[in-house]
Amino acid sequence: MISHPSRHCTVELQALPSRIGQVRRILSAQLRYWHLDPLIDRAVLGVTELLTNVHRHAQPDKTCTVKIELLLDRLMVSVHDHDPRLPVVADIKDTELLATCGRGLAMVAAVSESWGVRPDGESGKFVWFTLPTPSAARPQRRTVLDKTALRFVEVRADARRPEHAPARSAVAG
């Protein structure tokens, strides 16, 4: 089941390798829809690491829920699974240089603004991370000179011309 209200998206799945790829595509599409393209790579990497941890470690099953929320100035990504055991962060110094696993949460920490784990009693846990939203995700304003009235006018970045300004200026620029 996928829900797409304006500020969050939730996907329930079995954390299997084929499903992880589908969630990556859903997450990418949702971030494009929200005009958060600069966050796609980091968000997809983070959610891949969290889902891979569910696939490898969660018991009794691999059922989980991925939720992304667009908050005021950040994107929050969380994964809820049904295993109440909290993850253990591997110390990078103790990991072999060429190891192919054991760095998931360290990678999440490296690409995110913040991250954490929240127990959910016997129902499992939430592992989450946040990414700051780029200033482009918020409405931008700029100041332009309205040459006909010789005054400055604020306009939104997505507007074609300032409000109250004529489509063509009679004053040569």
C-alpha cells in the first residue's frame, strides 16, 4: 500500500532485494514530485542501507514500513520493522578495509544531517535519518526593478513577471 498525501509517503513491504529496488524508485519519484532532486542520491543511499539491514538482521519477519516526510526545513526518512532488537553501529576502525558489509549505519550517519533509533516496545523499532532541504525547495523571492514605476518589486521565483508590472516596459533598459 502506498499513500501520497502532500507531505508524506508511506510504503509497506517485505525487505527483499527486489523490493528494495522498487522502494528506491518510489522514493526518487516522490522527491522529484516535491522538487527535491538534490536529495535523491543521499535519501536513496540511506533508505537502501536501512532496508538492507532489515533484510539481513530483522526477525521474526522482513515486513517493514518506509515513511518519508517533508517537514519545514528537512526531509525525514524512517524505516519501521518488527524486530525489537536495536541495531549495533560497527566501529569503522574495526571493519576490514575491503569488507562489503557492516558499514550501513555509518554510511547513513555520513550522508545525513542526523539519524537515530527509536524503540517501539515489543512492536519493533524505527530507524530514521534527516536531510536538510535545499533552499530551492522553498519558494524563492527576488527583487526586480519595475522600470515603469521606478520601484523595486518582490516576485516569486516561479512567477513570470512582478505583480502589478506591465507585460512590456515602455522604458528602455
